[in-house]
Amino acid sequence: MPAYNEGSNIYDNLVETVLTLDSTGISYEIILVDDGSEDQTANFVRKAIEKYPQITLLSYEQNGGKGKAIMAGFNRARGTLVAFLDADLELHPKQLIGLLSAMKENDADIVIGSKRHPESKISYPLKRRVLSKCYNIIIRALFNLQLTDTQPGIKVFKHEVLKKEFSKVVVKRYAFDLEVLVSASNDGYKIIEAPIELIFNRTNGSRINISDVIHMFVDTLGVFTRLRITHYYG
């Protein structure tokens, strides 16, 4: 779980995640990576750890982006399966069960929660809908990646897949998810999509701004260059 400036919300979100996973009976660990937060996120995580020792906190001072946070967490992960879950819980952890079932039923290596799956239930701002749709069009045009969505913050991977793909990942921030999936697809891993329920719950609006869009585009072109021109992922 990568987290940045989640404040007191992170305590309740971690408790919710623990209770949800406990109810499934599966063996798990939660690795919360504080990605250089400038508020009290880490302190609230430590408070949660006092009650739930299955939570581990990794923290560093300088914000490095979602990719850096996830890769740092992966280096501590011990499970045969590794899930990504955004700390704001716009995507509730109960949905991991559906992704795990889809992985088993389809003998998949990677399962992505997709906003565009026909069974998904989505409620989020028009601005994000438009940006997401436009980005998906670009992805299909550049990479011929047979996925309807690459960005949602809930995914499940086999551990050995991430171990191989993370050794090749260059992007640490804006197009991190895309690069992992492009590289994994290039290596022949089976990627499937599963339905999700997404509820936009930020009271201060979306964190996406024009600068983020520009950086995302630049990083995406970098992935394209490494795939089609330099053949880096091969």
C-alpha cells in the first residue's frame, strides 16, 4: 500500500483492510510504504501497528512516486502473490477476493481491476473519466496492449512475475503501472481484467493536474521508446 499525505485517514483505512482480510481466512501481510509524506501519516500507521502486528511500515523522507513506493514494499514482501492496493481505499480491499478468484479460475499471472470491465460499478468525476479514456486510447495506439485499463490501484501479481519485471522497470512515478504491464506482456505473461467498484471519496478533489498529465505523457513515450525502438524489455 503506497501512501502519501493520507493523515489520520490511514489509520481507519488500515483497520478496515485488516478486518476485511481477516474475514477471508487467507494468510497475508500488509506493507504500508510512506512515500515521503509531509504530515503525520507514518505516526498513524505506527498507531495501527500497535494493534495489528501484521502491518509493516516502510518510510523514507523524500517523495519518490508510486512506483518507488511499490518496489520498496515488494522488496519486503514474502508471499507467493503480491497485491497493489491504494491507501485511500477508493477501491475497497474486499475486491481483492474477486481478483484472486479470477487469477485462479483463469490460471493468470496478473489480474487488473478494470474500470471498463462490463461488470464494474464506477462513480468518479467527469475530468478523471475523460483523462482515463484518452489515456487508454493512446495506450492502445502505441502498444497494442489488449487491456481496457492499466491505472487502477488494485492489482494482483505472482511474486516471480514482479521479481522479473521490476528488474527492468525504469519509471518510478507517472507511467509505472503501464511499464510493468507492457514489460510483462512482452515477456508473454497472461494478464486478465476483473470488475471493480470504485467510489471517488476525496473531499479535496482529484490530485491530478496539468503537470501530472504532461509528465505521464513523457513517461509513456519513454516506455514506447524502450519497447519499440531500443527493445530494452527484450
